[in-house]
Amino acid sequence: MSEAALNRHWDTLGLPPNSSLEDLEIRYCLLIEHIPENPTEDQERQWQEIRTAYSVLRHASVPKEKKGLAWVSPVLLVRAGLVAAAGVLLGALLLLAFNYKSLAVRWTEVEAGAELRIKSTNQPYGTVLEFDRNHAFPAGSPGPAYKVRLAGSGEEIWVGERLVELGMTH
């Protein structure tokens, strides 16, 4: 925009050319305080000139490095955020769908009294006596385990949760 056009807008607002952005904001706020409730046609035309002058000068006064995404509407940014959130949710649902079997194994807990059978042979293995979420095995770190009474000998042993859930049926 030409220098003469910008100077005309500065005059409309009653400010010297190249006033600061802060001065522009203050002057505009002071002017809008004096808008009558029922303006005449002349007052409405003057008000339109003030709005146009403010808009043009504000745009021209924004520093160049801050103009990067100034053209992007806030509505567009909200919509982009919603699309991104929907994408993340869809990705999480797909991840859950593709890993459901392995996750479903972790969500099941064999109840006490259930009879366990080895999947490959379908032979009885033993009966679940109890479940300990943080059992301390002699070797390795503590973890979830089932106390099982073996079918043949009656001996009671601790078996890791993964072994029971992946290698046995109940």
C-alpha cells in the first residue's frame, strides 16, 4: 500500500504516521467508546472509515516475523486440531484392534479352582489355587503368578502368568 494511503488512514484515526501498534490499539479503543447506539448515516460511514483504517494500519504495523501464520483463521486452526485429534484416536483404535489378542490375554485372570490343561496335549496340568500380582520368584524380578496344585503329584508350584495364559487352557 502506498505511503499516501497509509497517511490518510493515520489521519482518519487522528494519529501521526508510523505510530506504534500500542498507540494504534489505544486510539481505536478510545474511538469505539464514543459510538452512538443509533448512528446516523454519516456517523455509520465515519465508523466504517475508522474500522477500515484500523484494520489496514494494524495489518501494516504487525512486525514481519510475526506475520507467519497471521493469515490462518482461528477456526481453521481449531478444525486442524480436531482432525489431528481424530487421527490420533483412529490410530489408537487401530493399534488396539491389531493387538487385541495379546492385550486380551493380559486382561483375563484365571480364577481359583479352575483346572488348567496344556494346550498342545490337552492333558490336565493342575488346579489354580491363588493369584499373586507381585510374586517374588527365586530367580528374576517379581511378577504376576499363579499358585497351581499339579494334577499327578499334588505338589504346589508357582507358574508365571504368561505361561498360564499363553500355554494352557482352562
